Amino acid sequence: MTADILNQQNKKVGEIDLPESVFNAKWNPDLVHQVLSVQVANKRHSLAHTKDRSEVRGGGKKPWRQKGTGRSRQGSRRSPLWSGGGITFGPRNEKIFARKINKKMKRIAVASVLSKKLADHEIKIVDNFNIPDHKTKNLQLLVKSVIKNSSALLVAESKNKNIYAASRNLPKIFASSADNLNVYDLLAKRYVIFSEASVKELVKQ
């Protein structure tokens, strides 16, 4: 299968052969959802943290004697029963949400999303991402000529440093390399724009 190669003025300048194993894979929504769920879980960091009775300050002395006061038996002011005491079963920041999934499943899920986007005409391939410098304005003009004002994931060759610096100030644009492609980034943006060199890098993996 082939796809058009565009220049930075959105004009066709050639064609490129795309491997069917990557760009003509079967759409597998269940696998894509599974891989996406794992990736989101691995990004999660637990911030909420409550102190249990061993961490609350104070409580070294027994509040009152065991018998004779008519009150209930209490051994520490740090008890969860007391105001200002420890919290029972509260959120703890030691909790680990990370999950594992094998590399083959990740690779198949990425191919499934790429194939779906290609079928929906949401993949563009440009001859290069060469811009004079790392200024955001130059990259913005390039992207607008190809996809107007929509969001996009730019997949550049790994040696192209300008593209990563120039994309940082564009909220709808994110730059990545072929060896870092993942389901989350692909689904976060509507369009995926490859450079011709990055497609070749992707095929070699």
C-alpha cells in the first residue's frame, strides 16, 4: 500500500510504500483500550496521604487512668476515635497503581490505531520537518498548511531537535519520535503527521 508525500506547502511531491503490518492492521478496540488503561495507570501518582495513629504527633501519655473515672478506657490521644487522631483506612501515597503489559500487545495496539487513523484520512506524511530554527512560529506555519487548526501529533526523526523545542508552546501540537510512539499520544490528537524519514525509522523497528 502507498501514501502521498506532501511538502510543507501541502502539495503532493511523491509517494511512499507503507508496510501493511503497521498501517493495514485489524482494528482491535478491546486491545487498544487495555493498553491505554495500562498506560494511564502507569502515569498515575498518588498524592493524597493521611496519617495513621503511628504518625500523628502526641499521645505519649494515657489520657486518664484505666478505672474509677466513669469514662471509657482510652490508651492514646492518637486513636482514630479521637479528634485529631490517626485516620483509619485513609488514602496513602505508598499505593502503586502501575500495571504491566507485554511489548507485543503494545506494538499490535499501536499498529491498530495507526491503521484506523490512516483509513480515516487522519495520517499525513510530509517530506521533512526542516525548519530554519526552533522558533514556534515556523512550526506553526508548517502545521497550519497541512491540517489547518486541528490538533496533531508530529512524528519526527530522532535527530531532529528543532521540532521538539518548537512544539513546546503549541497546546494542540505534540512532537514525538518513531521509537516512542504509544497509544495514548496517538489517541490524544486527531491527526498524526509523519516525516518521510520517521516512517522509515518506524518500519525498521
